[in-house]
Amino acid sequence: MTYIFGFMIESMVATLLLLTILYVVKLSRQLRVLKADEQSLRATISELVTATEIAERAIATLKATMHEGETKLTVQLNDADKLAQDLAQQISAGDEIVNKLARITGAARTSDNDAPDARKVAAAAQAFAERTGGRAGVQSSPLAA
């Protein structure tokens, strides 16, 4: 019986050893997969770091471009404000001139309507000159011609 008992113990140990070997093989495969994943993960991290550096440089360039554009826009807005003020002054001066011209032309129109006809005035002056010329002995005016 001791042989059977010893044989059973050795069979159990052999079985356990076989199970251990199979488990180690399984773990070895999983470790290989993990190492492959680790390499893949390292490559992904490396690509991510590179992409991040490129993005940071692009952001710095965009910030510089934005600052330059803001400066130019500020200068152009200031120039536009000055031009708008100058234009407003010129429009105001032009309105004043137009108003003055309107008053002058309005006054001229009313005086033209009130003024006698030039031919009538000349005829009346001629007649007056003939009447007074005969008394004073002065010849008639050159308007008579």
C-alpha cells in the first residue's frame, strides 16, 4: 500500500506540475501580448508627443499672427476714426457753403424778380437824358446807340 500511496502522491505532483507548466505557458503568451501592446502603446505615446509639439508650435504661430493682425487692425481703426472725423468736418463745411450759396441765389432770384427790365431802364434813361440834355445843352448819352 505504501507503493500505491506513493504512486498517487507522485501522480498528483506530476499533475500539479503539468498544470503549473500549462499555466506558465499561458502567462508567457499573455506577457508577449502585453509586451507587444506596450510597444504599440509606446509608439502611440511617441506619436502623441510629436503631435502635441506640432500643435504647440502652431498655436504659438497663430498667437503671433493674431497679435500682429490686432495691431494692424487697431492702427487701421484709428486711421478710419480720424478720416471719419475729417469727413464729418468737411461735410459740415460743405453744408455751410451750400447754405450760403442757397441764401445768395435766393437773394439774387428775389432781386431779379423785383428788378426792372434792362431795356426798359435803358429806354427810360435815354428819354431822361434827351430831356435833360436839351435843357443843359449836353449831348445824349452813348446808350442811345
